[in-house]
Amino acid sequence: MLKTETPSQRHGDLDTYPVEQLVAVLVDDQFYAIEAVRLAAAQITDAVAAALPRIAAGGRLLYVGAGTSGRLGVLDSVELHPTFSWPPERAVALLAGGQGAMFKAVEGAEDNVEQGAADLLALQPQRNDVVFLLAASGATPYVLGALQAARRPGALTVGIANNPAAPVAIQSDCGIVLDTGAEVISGSTRLKAGTAQKITLNTISSALMVGLHKTYGNLMVDLKPTNAKLILRAVRLTMHATGASEAQARAVLEQCQFHVKVAIVALLKKITTDQAQALLAGANGSVRAALAA
């Protein structure tokens, strides 16, 4: 039996716990997710190192999963655009059962190997694409079908699972095993198995974005200010990075569609936003390199 499916031996009387104890148990069990990710740090590092040159060369981030794992892939893909101005067409998620499965379970969809392959091939994967294959069990047929399809053009495959010796990890170019063990509620991998997958996806995609110069230091300087909150964040980030007043920061940001990178370079170099954009283009988007130019 898979470790994620094995009933926990620690909480056999879970249904008798008072609310305070029940909450404490459910919260404390999440710490095992963090430990599982820490133990997989070397595997995660290898995946980031292998993925970065492909993404820098124009590749896409493709996510494939079913159920909770698939929904986590969707979350990671959609959050990259507002956070890092990452083009939506370069972060695409496939969920067994289609888009409707994001909100309502589609029974049996995860068991279709052929559909997983067909859905991935419909995206016309290329060698520079990076395909994340997410499955707590590590053996979801839909995901394994997509894995085999991704290998045909030589796309980089990153298998993420929560069971040792998981096929999706073994058969991928980069296998990441998050050994979270038995769940407090047996088989409910939306608990710490899902938490570990979310931490891992956050880590990988964030590390890639840092490597692509989407930050300056630890500042989010390539965000897409699509609402009032993000516009205010853009102003504050520019002020923090340059020491400019709010009025100065806002005035320059308005000249470059609130592109924080451009505003920082323009303010610190005392140049126009057009000149700042040119410097950034010549520095491959790196604020640090543009400032040194």
C-alpha cells in the first residue's frame, strides 16, 4: 500500500478528539510537509538548474495533474503573471477532466492515460519547455500519459510525487519525492501531501523568476499592476529601492506604465524612462546590471 494511502497509526481515535485537540493535530501534521520538502532540497535544486536555461531560451512552464495536485499546478501557473509579468501563454496548466474540474471533481478523468497524452500533445511541447508532472501517488495514469508525450520532443520533465519509488519521479528527467507519509485522515492527500507540493512549486517557480531577473534584491520589480493594491505596491517598491518620495516615484512610474524596473533605473541613473528601458534591454532585464552599465 502507498504510504499516502496507509492509515495513520497515531490518530486512530481522531473522531473522538475535542475540537481544540483536533485542530492542534491537523495543524501540527503540516510540519511534516515542510520537513519532506527540506529533505528533497537537492532534487529541487537540480530541477531549477535544469529548467532555467530552457526557460531563458523561450521555453514554457507546463503543469499536469489531477485533483488536488492538478489544482495546485493551476494556482502556480496563474499567479506568475501578476507577480512577475510572466506571459500567460508561457505558463499553462492541464487538469484531468478539463477546466471544469477546477471547481467540481470529474470522476474517472485521472485514469485516462490516452487523454493525458493527447492533452499534452495539443500544447505542441518543444524541447525548451519544462513540464511539471504532479501526482501524490506518483502513478496517476493521466499524468503518466502526459509524461510519455512530453518526452517525445525532448521537453524537460519534472516529476513531483509523495511516495518513494513513484513512477512519475523515476521516469522523469528530474524526480522530486516529497515523502510526507500517512495523512491524519487516511488517504486525504489534500492535506500535508498537497502542502508539500505547493511549497515545492512556489520554490521552483520563484527561483526561476529570480534567475530570470524578475527581482532586484528581494524586491518584486516586475509585477503587473492590474489593480489598486498592486499599483500602490509598485509605488512603495520604487520608493524603497530609490529613496524617492511618493510623488517622485509615482510621476516616473506613470511614464512607464508602472513598470517598477524601469522606474528604478530611471530614478537612480537620473535618465529618462526610454533610456532606462534601453539599458534594461541590453542587460537582459537585470536591474543590477543596468545600473552598473
